[in-house]
Amino acid sequence: MELSIFPTDKGESVSPYVSKVVDMIRDSGASYRLTPMGTLIETEELAEALAFVEKAGQILLALGCGRVYSVIKLDIRPGKGGRMDQKIRSIEDRIGTVDK
């Protein structure tokens, strides 16, 4: 899953709020990767992925955010773990090293 979630009512810089969400993801033990536009999270089950969305929203609302914007993308492939790294390797096998 790719999750982008942030408050729209806290000004231009929302990193103080987003960092609390990333902290929760990091502490969960799930495999994740922070990107400039969102956070990739790999889970075994769809329910686990959706639980991150719910927890992230709860965190931001608890921090006093009056309006929260969220976008999620899901790539559901049962029985396949380690997909974040495998997808990169698949491209690199074809074109060589890419900027990470």
C-alpha cells in the first residue's frame, strides 16, 4: 500500500503531523519505505493495511487536525512478500541500477 495522509488546516509545513504517522508505522514493525510523496507499507493482509489508514487518521485527529486528506493505493497479491524490493530489482535487471 502507498499511503499519503496529512492535515489541510495546519499551514504549508505539515511535517510535525506527518512525522507522528510515520513514527507509528516505524514502531509497528511492518516493512515500509518513506518517499517524498507518501509511505509504502507492506503487509500480509488487506485488513492490516487498512488498519494503518485508520490509525493514521486517528493520530491526526487526536493532534487537533480539523481536516485530513488521504490517498491510498493498493497492490494486492496474496502470498507474495518482499514486493517492494522485488519490483525495483525487476526494473534494474532490465535497465541497470536506478536512483534510490
